[in-house]
Amino acid sequence: MTVAGATTRSRSGAPDAVLAGAVDLARDVLVTIAEPGMVGEHLGMEPLEERLAMHWFDCLSPGYQGWRWGVTVARVPRGKVATVSETNLLPGPDALLAPEWLPYADRLAPGDLGAGDVLPFRETDPYLEAGFEATGDEDVDQMGFFELGLGRPRVLSAEGREAAASRWYAGDGGPTSDVSAKATARCSTCGYFLPMAGALRATFGVCANEWSPSDGRVISLDHGCGAHSETDVDQPDPLSVGEPIVDEFAVDLEAVEVRGEEPATDDVTDLTAEATDEDAAAENAPDGTTVEDGPVDEAIVQGPVEEQHGSDDPVTD
């Protein structure tokens, strides 16, 4: 791309004034295909071939920052008029671009596969190679199928074993994990360590200790954890606290809340006054009879009535 004002040159080296002067022609063509107000200033012209050049214009669309409009102009030999060949919207050096497209199989990452998902078949997987084929000899096939775990169309190749071993050794089951760094013994001496079969037997195995954080996982021989079968911790001697003493004669006093409301001060004063009045009336009443408020019964004032008999004659009675 050339700076603004640059012109193409003919085979003789003379400036191509016809193509250089086609700026307005190129802009008019862009206005007809772009959204209103999306064509910016002229950025310059770039010579492509003899009698062929590209005019660049700034793109003002918010969704295409850094992109440029391009209009290809040309002229025929000895022609005095430029014509438009094509228009483009192309990214500039600072344009915002979408990430590079990757095939579906390459976009998957470990852990993306869920229930019901199926990976596509990879016929040329570098991590696999042809497996063992039956020979017809029962003894030889027995060794291959059951002892070596073969009988599959494909098995791990040397590259596949190397990739798996590197991934496992650098992961949580290797010697550099936090659990292994704080362990005092290695898995190679643990009774719960189950060695793997095949070429990886010399380096890896499976943990069978349910108390270990690595239970059921692939671990290296130099891995370790706190659930090692042969390790122990210092246990302090038990402290003697003596026989318990029960005091059966001690009495504990506890405050008990009395339910019910106490009479108010005014009520207590009234009750005391009534009692005083009743005592005074009892002193003034004859024969010690208590006189209450209201009219006095004559029978009570006169005292008890003597018992009377049927006649005045004591002999007759």
C-alpha cells in the first residue's frame, strides 16, 4: 500500500495519471454498496499490475474496526478512462479478526467429553498402532490375548505410551504434586500399590487404598501420600486423670422464681385499714360479737337466746 497521493506507473515508468485520478469513481461505487456514512477518507492507492491499481478507503463501521474498503480500478492499453473491476472489505494490520478456525476434533480438550458424547474415529491416530493378530496356534494366541492383553484392532504405539507417561508423571499422580512433596514414604514400598502391566510397569501403578486421595488413580513409583501402609505417627502416652470423685453431701442452692403478682402498695394499705376497722368494731360490740358494715341484727346485739322448754312447770316437763 502506498501513501495518499501516490500513483501507479506505466511500463515506461511514467505515472499512471488515469488510475490515480479515479478516486471519486471508486468512492461513488463504495457508496452504492456500503451502509450510509460507512465510507471514510481516502487512504491511498496501491499499484497491483500494469494499468491495475487498488484504491483504499477507511471503514467507519463499529463492527469492522481496522478494516479498509478496497476498490480495484483498471484501464485498457492507451485508454483514457478508468473502470472498476471489483470492491472489497479487507482487514488492515490492526483489524479485529476472528480466531483461526480449528477442526472439530482439534477443538476438544480433556474433560469436554460428557455422557452420551462420541468422538469421531481417527484412522491415522499417531498414538495407536496395529494390535496382535490371531495366529491360529492356541498356545500363542492364549499368551497374546490373556497375558499380554492384546486381541484389539489397535494398541498404544511407542509415541502413545510416551505421551501418556509424560502426562501422568507431571500430573497429580507424579512425584511433584503437593501431596507427594509432603509424604514421608514412596508408593513403591506401599502394600496398596498395584503395578501396571506392560511396558509402563516399571514406572506406574494404581493405588488401591480407599483412604488415599489417589485411590483408583495411576500413580508413579516415586509418588507418595499420608496413607502409606508402612508409615506411622508418634502417639503421645495417655495421661492418668485418676478416679472420679463424687461429693454426695454438697448441697447446691438454686434461686427459684416465684410465680404470681404481689399486691400493689395501695392495695396493701387498704387491706390494713380494713383490718383495723374490723378490730375496732369487735372491741365495741357486746359479747365480743363482730359488727360488720350495714344495719345491725338485733338478735346478734342481744346475745344468744336461752333454751326454752315446753312449759314453766319443771315438774310437768
